[in-house]
Amino acid sequence: MLHAADESVQAVFHQYQSQLHRYIRQFVGDEEAKDVLQDVFISFLKQKRETKIRNSDELPWLYRSCHNKAIDYIRKQKKLTFYSVEKFDRIEATTEAPEAIAWQELREDLFQIALGFDKKGQGALILHLLDEGKPKGLIAETLEISDRHLRRKTQDLFRFLQQELKKRGIDKLSW
């Protein structure tokens, strides 16, 4: 026989599972999203059993928990993973498009230059996450720095990139 909280969680799981999975996938890959979602619902079940979550607060609690668990997952992976060119480079340039080839080469150059920005490789990570369109709040959380510090670090990174490009004979880029 199921506990009343278990039945409630089961109903919520069936109702919101797919939309929460899509939300988590924005942060991590598809397979990882399943693991993160499972962790979220385990926490949710524990909280419901202890009656710490009101029914009206379930969905906001779930979204916040999904966000937090996804960030935790990213942080854990960051400690284990080196950000390589393969991860940075998601777009293949086609041979038919000279602009695409030039952009691809520039991206690779920028990434290589960004690796020299700091010893931790945060410059390359910032560039990578910005290139993927990640929100600044997520980038700051991933790097475990404040939004203000991220803003300064990003400005410093862009100045560094401009200086390094200037040394290579490229005076101006349109950001």
C-alpha cells in the first residue's frame, strides 16, 4: 500500500515529467537529464513525506530543484572534465561556405587564445558557454563566481582576446 505522499508524488511525476526533462536538458545532455530528474524526484518524495512542500508550491519547488541539481551536475562534471576543442566546437564548417570556414577558423583561434587567459582555463570555459548561448547567471554559477565578477572577467577576457588578435594583425572584430 502506497503512502499518501507517494501517490501524490507519482501523480505529479506523471503530470510534469516531460516538461521538467525538457527544462533540465537545456543545461545537460539527454541521458544526464534523466539522472538529474530522478534525483529531483527522490528529493521531492522525501520532502513530501515530511510534508515540507504544500501542493500549491510543488511546481515552483520542482523547477528550482531541477535548476539546482543541474548546476550541481555541471559543477561535478567540470571538476572531472577538461574542456577540449571537441567540446567547444559543435558546428562543422562546410566546404561550400567560405564564411563558415573563416568563422570556424576564427572560433578555433579564439578558443586557443582564451586558453592562455588564465591558469584555470576559465577564459576558455566562459567563451565556450557564451558560444553555446548559456545565460550569464548559469555561467556565473558554473564558475562559482558572482554575476558582477563574471561581468568583469568577461570584459577582461574580451580585452585580452582583442590584444592577442591585434598582435596577430587583426585590429577589429564585430562582437
